[in-house]
Amino acid sequence: MDSATSEANPAPAAGAEARPPLLSTAAQGLKIVVVGGFGVGKTTMVRAVSEIRPLNTEETMTRAGEGVDDLSAVRGKTTTTIAFDFGRISLDDETVLYLFGAPGQKRFWFLWDRLFAGTLGAVVLVDTRRLEDSWYAIDRLEAHGTPFIVARNDFGGPPHTTAQVREALDLPAGIPLLDCDARSRESSKNVLLALVHHLYDLSTARSAPEKTP
């Protein structure tokens, strides 16, 4: 299978051009950040799932990036996000997610702390061929105390078991880990739903009364 997303330009999501207005019944908006290493599919996921035409800050890669950005695993990549991507998706009549895709290169990591401000949760998108590229994202989220889930983007590489990926990322059992294809609107939406359910479970656990011995 071809690379599932080296952030190339996929076809716009169905209805994206129509710019549907926000539903009058929308009661809560949640800020979500999609993070991960360079070229793991963050821009592709935001584009695939957004119900509005996404805002993105992709620029053509130039020789200035040679020797700075490691393209060995994403040789077909010609553009890169230099600030952030932004999209929106209504999960139901009341819940709206505002999506921010963070840049993956180390030289833009200084932007992450600002993107994390006001964020309720995050998706860490990973390429199992280079899991080490996800360590920084997980470290920063844990430092900020931001809840997150991990999604393995399908790049068609050698298979890894869930246990192997958890061990490589040092993921606690309580953090959801699921597979996805960031090019697919349905698959990407399922990832976001999994994050919302995770946030709900965490909120419910925190609000539950403590049991007395």
C-alpha cells in the first residue's frame, strides 16, 4: 500500500467547499490538537475530516531545508506546515471540534506550547516505521498535562502488535491506541470520537465521589 499520507494534497472532504454554517444547536466547542513527527499525516487528517475548507500554512520545501529536515522516510514530500492547520467538524448537533494541526519539524516546535493553550485533548499521529519521532510530542503533552490518544497511521510498513507499539512509546494502559488511515474522513472521524470518549471517561472518573474504606 502507498504511503497513507505524506501530507500530500488529498481531495477536499465532501461538503468542504460549501462552508456549512455552525449549527444553532451547538452548545460546546472543543479545541483539539493533532501532533506528531514530520510527515506523519497531520495536515492530511485535518483536511480529510474538516467540514469547512481548512486553513493551512503549507509552503513548498526549498533547499534551505536541506540538511535540516530529514526526508529519508518521506521522500515524496514537497510541502511542509510552517505554523499550523485549522479545521472544524461537528460530531453531533451539540458538539463541535476545532482542530489544530501542529508542525512536525524540530525548528517549529517552539510553536507547540502556544497551540496547546486551551486545548482539551490531543491526537498523537504516529508512523510505526519511525516511532521515535513521536516521543517529543508525547513528552510535551505529558508536561502540559494534556490528555491524548495515539493513532497509528497506515503507511503500509511491517506490522507491529499493539503491545509492541505501547512498549516502544511507553504508553500507559489507560491511553487509547488505535489504527487509522488519515486520508479517510470516516477513519479520521473515528479517531476524534475516540478522543472525545477518552476525555469524557477522564472527566467522569475525576468527578466520581471517592469511596470510603
